[in-house]
Amino acid sequence: MPFKAILLAFIASLALPATALDYAIDPAHTYASFEIDHLGFSTQRGQFNRSSGSVQFDAEARSGNIDIRIDAASLDTGFELRDEVLRGETWFNVQSFPDILFRGQRFIFEQDRPIAVEGTLVMLGEIKPMRLDIIRFKCGLNLASRKRGCGADAIGMLRRSEFGLSNGLPFIGDEVRLRIQVEAYLP
């Protein structure tokens, strides 16, 4: 192929609109964790050990969406007896509501970097708006796996009472800090 034809094809490809790339969430590097006040004495922490989902991201168009499915039964606070109570009917009721879902529909950018994603959190049958502020973000080649991907650390606040989790109020805090660390890669 002559150089002129290659150059024209390259220039034409630059004019084509960019499309969102589809990334699969890496469950080994994606999890949600939480922090909550306990009787004013301490901040209790826990995490959910299993998650899955997908990310569509188009940096040029500054758009995309995120779907993260968190396995509620994978709740882990480091104390099995407490975990069993939290998984039970009066708290997370994991038998009836096995999934916690975050669906991000709108990225907010500052210059070329996403700084937040707005969407909804679905928990215990309730759907509430949720904003996650992105405190770390990177796309590129993961040298260990040799795959292209994106990763982020995000944080948001919710009131558990809005999802029907009013147990222990006011002794156990209503405000919950939710953190989601995510890595997602191209197939």
C-alpha cells in the first residue's frame, strides 16, 4: 500500500467519532468497603469480598456508565458472629436481597480527569441517588497482566435509614461512608 494511501487512512481514522470501550470488572481487585460510627467510641469498618460488573468509558466524549454488583452475603467485618447478624433478616437480609447495585450514569470531569460519577444505589429494594467522588483514576496498560484497563478509588456517603436499615439508631451511626475500589480491563 503506498504511503499516501496509508496517510489518508490514518487521517480519516482521526476524524471518526470515538466510541466507549467496554471493560469487565476484575473481581480480584474490586470491592466495596464501608465505615460507620459505633456508639461514638470508634469507627467500625467492613467490606464485601465479592463483586462483578462492567464499565463503559469514553474519555474523549467524557461519558460512560458503571454497573457494579456487590454480593451482600460476602459481607466481612472480621467478626463472624457480627457478620451472621448483619446478613440476617433484620439487617441486610441477604436471602431476599442478595445484591447491592451501584449504577453510575453520569461522569463529572475536571479538565481531562473524571472527578465523580453520579448514579443510583440499589439496596434492600430501595433505589436512591448516589454520588461517588473519584479520588484516584488511571487508564493504561497493566504491566503485570499485559491488559489495558482503568482503575479508580471512589467514595460516597449514604444514610442507611433511607434504605430501611434503622436498627440501633441513634447509637450506631446513620451516615455510612462507602468506598469502592475498582479495576476493569478490556477483554
